[in-house]
Amino acid sequence: MITEIDQARLLAGDLLTLSRAITLVESTRPDHRRKALELINAIYPHRKEAIRIGITGIPGVGKSTFIERFGQLVIEQGYKVAVLAVDPSSLQSGGSILGDKTRMEELSKEPNAFIRPSPSSGTLGGVAARTRETMLLCEAAGFDVIIIETVGVGQSETEVINITDSFIMLAMPGTGDDLQGIKRGIMEAADIIVINKADGNNLQPANQAKKQLEMALHLFPASPSGWDTKVITASALEGKGVKRTWDLIGEMHRTLRDNGQLEQRRSKQQARAFEKLTELSIYEYVLQQLGKTTDTHRLKTAVADGKKNEYEASLELLEALSELSRDQ
């Protein structure tokens, strides 16, 4: 049973136990959710404080190739690396449709690497609903560096900022990403912008895009964190710029730690996580209570079949909630 997680084995870094624990936190069953919260609460004080990195970029920018090279480099320096890849969900099955282990074949063979694809399940912000919980489990299992690869579909990706220390955006020349630098949003939120595929005929356009982005970033006010966004060029295919990215992450981490911003950032993230957990817990509890008296699936089917409109069904749910409140 996935609810029976051996905490000692998890804290010892057993990958099978870690996988089972992640399956538990991703479950939507009410009894599983309670067990998941109890598990995370129990292992919380024993976690290793990992470096948390978010990586985003449009499909085709080379995220998987870059992360594979990056992960191998970090492992060579003696670290354990976990990659939590949030993939688009299948509309039919709800499962992940890309499968990052097949796209990071070499990294997945590393004994000090762990790759876990998770379906986004329609969650906005490029991050699966349980990504933060999965990250905490990986920290408990002893991973030093945790990379969260987002879906990569737009500016809503900035939600990953709320669970990471460093936010990296991969761009590539010739896609208009350089022009996006003059807009508020994901470019402004990035701590490091890596212009990937800067090789061959793309080398000159990449250098040009780098200059344009740097000029555009000067229009933004200074970051209160004390860290100014850096723009570099890279070629994951040739391995260029990967070490520079890792060095910048280390530099940023030290800067934020020394000026107290890292602790402040994580405190805000914990408070936000509590708000999200509260919203989710209330939502799940309400659905559970409604299920005792109201067939929510029947209402949803009635709306889909056109027998009720969505407002009529919502009013029926509110009336059912009122009845529950009066009974209690």
C-alpha cells in the first residue's frame, strides 16, 4: 500500500520509497491526502536544504538537453540532483504526455540523479499542484540540487518562482524572445536568461539577442533582492554556457544568503504554501462533505449534457452546503 511509507528508508535516500511517497502526495483521495500531509510533516525537520532551481522556456528551446548537460555537470561536482519535470497532461488519461526519462536518457542512468515527470493536470503556473511537496520529499531523501522544469507554455510559468531560489529562462534566437524583454512578465521575473542553441548559424543572432535583452533589462527598476538579471549565451548541444549557468546560480545563492534575501524569500514561499494548502484542504473537505448528500458527479454530467447550466448547478451546490451548515 502506498500509504505505508517507510520514513527511515526515505531519509536514507531509497529511490523506490521516494517514488512511492511521491505517488502518495500526488493522489487526490481524501485518505491519501491526510497520510501525505502527515508524512511531509514528519520528515520536514530532517530535510537537506537543497538549491532549488526553476527552468522554463518555450517547447523546442532545448530544455531537456540543457537540463541533462547541466545535471551531469552538477553531479560531476559531487552533488545529488533531482529533476521534477512538469509535463502537459493528456486530455484523455490525465497523465504526462512527454516522458522526460526518455528525453534525458544519459542523466537517468546516473546513480546520483532522480527524474520524476508529473502531469500538470491543468494546473496554471507551469507547476503541478503537488510539485512543492514532491520537492520537500526529494530534500528529505538527501538531494542537494532540485531542478523544476515547467510545462513551458507561456507567461503563467512564473508560478515556479514561488517554490524556487533561482528562476532560469531558456530562450533561443530567431523566435522573438529578445523582443519580449521589453515587456513585464516572465522575462522580468527571470534571474538568469540563457539564450540556448548559440552555435553554428545561430551564433551571431544569439549574441545580438543577448545585447538587446541586456539593453531592455536596463529599463526595469533594480531588484529588491540585490540580484540583477544576467543574460548569457549557451549551446547545450556543445556543452557551452552550462558551467557558466551553474556558476551564476552559485553566485546568486551566495548574494541572497549574505543579504538575508534567501531566508526572506523562503519565508514568503512557506506562507504562500500554507495559503495554497489551506485553499486546497478546504476545497477537498467541502467536496467530501457534499458527497455525503449531493451527487456532484451527477451535477457535472447534467451541465455537460446541457440539462442544467453551470450557474444552476452551482446554486444547487450552495444550497446543499447551506443544508449541511444548518444540520451541524
